[in-house]
Amino acid sequence: MSREMEELAPPTRLMLTPGPSSMDPRIYKALASPLVGHLDPWFKACMDDTQVLMRKVFQTENRITMPLSASGSGGIEAAVFNTLEEGDEAIICVNGLFSGRMHEIALRTPAHIIKVEAPYGLPVDPEDVRKAAKGKKIKVIGLAHGETSSGVVTNLDHFRKVADECGALLVVDAVASLAGVPLHVDKQRLDIVFSGSQKALSAPPGMSPITVSPHAEEALRSRKKKVQSWYFDLTTAMNYWGKDRLYHHTPPISLIYALREAMRLTLQEGLEARWERHRVNQLALIAGLEAMGLSLLVKDPKDRLPTVTPAMIPSGVDDVKFRDQLLDEFNIEIAGGIGPLKGKIWRIGLMGYCSQKPNVLLLLAAMEKLLLDAGVRVPAGAGVAAAVKSYCEAESPVAAAR
């Protein structure tokens, strides 16, 4: 029998990548639930649940809060195309490949786009944005909260201040941060925030949760011309996710089941507890990597994105061979660098369901074995020992008091 005629049987991997991440068995169960129509009364109630849960995850009361039937890149496109038109000026902060993608998409609008850059491994300086604005009225300031390509997290509060000064909407890419890093949409006064289902929410790829503030909604409705994308026009897409549930497109029903369950599990754990879990597991991972002699791309601890940790590849180690061996021998997948960091870093994701102590210890032990195979001198057991010590310190009464 030819392979394409065999029953589908994917391997079970431990996905320690920057996305997608491995899923909780309860999410697989949701995916396997019976399909109903997208206008079925039961599904309309499921949509209500999904929006209630999503507002809680985003920590917002925004009316326009829904999952787009698209990847995180679709979220970028929706946020940019809906806000920018001819005569507008926007500043896009670029410190990696995905914030660079926001800039690329913005260039496809008729607005005037200003790029403010920082090297991979660093956040953009808000003062550079302030200087780029030159005291003018700016329509949008766009940036990545968590830059997946370089493992950098950005302090959004500083950019809110700059946005207020120039009257700008603050558009935030939270693809790699939502449910893994503290984020308070209403409290931080973020205007448009979008994410991806497959990252720290640990749902399947294919959905982009998005939320729009009343201020941004007003800007969308006062456009001079229609949004250049029919599919991503939020004012019409919301007709389906609004109270009337008017047909817009056929959504991926099973993916919405899974996203609903993923958000339910997130809130069952508690956002604060989930953020702390991601923080503690990354600290243990970093302690183990450094004990094995590996250095990190992001030097300043306050700039490190808790969901993605980029480690520099030691001299003489073949990137692809190492990752292939990790997959073949231990069934673990990590990611390599992309863009200018290709072949220079390994990107290790501890996202959602994957951010667990056993996974950290297993990965460190596996990496030690493979580094030794590659001829790198690694102190025996140093990585796991350092991680265990980090966990013990995190669980100690003194650490808890801090």
C-alpha cells in the first residue's frame, strides 16, 4: 500500500518550540467533538462562551473580542489594515523577524510608515520612538510584546506613554506572550492586541484571538475608505461574532472548540499562577543551560521573554544535526534561529502545556548527551543539577517571600 493510502498516524512529539506547543489531552478531546453548523443554536452558545473566556484571558471588557480564522500573521494583517489608510502616519518598532513582518504589512497600506529598530536580542527604546514621532500626530504605534524570533519581551507601559503623547493607537503583537506573560489589556490601555492559538494557550494553530478597545473601534468606524481586505475587515467580521451572529464566513468550528477548552483550562489554572509557572520554568532552564556552558542571546534578564529562550549554539556544533538527533533519540523538537540568527541560536519554547518541570529536566539531560556527542566538554549532570537547585530556590519560603 502506498504511503498516502495508509491511515494517518503522526508521531507524538514533545514540542519545545516557539510554537506550536504540545496540547493537553482535554484539548484533543474537544477537537474530536461532533461537528455542528456554524449557525447552530448550540454553536452560537459556544461562541458566547468563547468570547467570555477570551475577554478574561485578555483581561478586557472590549466589545470587539473574537478569534480570527487565521494564524497570528493574520492577526497582524487585521490590526494593521483596519487602522491605517491614506494620510496616516505610523511607527512600527522592529527588533526581530515578526515585528519586521508587521512593518512589511504596514508598507502595503497607503499610510506613511516609520521604522524604529533595535538589534535582535534587545527591545526597541521608547525614547527612539518619541524622537521618530517628532511631535507629530501619529495614527499607530505597533510593536511585539514578545518577539518570537529573538526571545525579547518589551515593557508596554513605556510605549503607552509615548502613544499618549502623539495621540496614537497602541497595536500590540501578543502572539508569543498571551497566557504566558503578564498582560492586562484594559489596565495597560492597549488599543488592539492580537495573539495566536498555538503558543502559550496550547491550542491548535489556525486561530488569532484579537481584541479592540472602544477608542480603536471608533477609529475603525471613522475611516474615510473601506478596509482594503474584505476578509479581515473587523467591522464586518464582528457582525458574526456580535449579538446578531450574521453570516460572514464559515469558521473552523473544531478549532473554536479547542480554543474554548484551552482558555477554560488557562483560567482554571489562574492567569497569575500560569504566568508564575512560565517564569519559574524558564529560570530553571536558563540555570541549566548556563551550567552546561551555553550563553544566551538576550543578556539582560528583564528583557527575556518567559515563553521563548534563545541559546547560542556552541562553536563547532552543527545546528541541524543537533536538532535532528534530539528529535530522533529523544522525540523532542526545538527550533533553530530564523533570519539573521539562522544557524546561530536554538530557540527553546516553554509554552502553555509544555512549560513543565519534567520537560525542562528531560531536555537538559538530552542536550548534555548530545553536546558530549558533538565533542563539547560539559560537566557531568551540571545542567540538571542547576535546574533542580533553581526549582528548590523558587519553592523555598525565602524565595516565596521575595
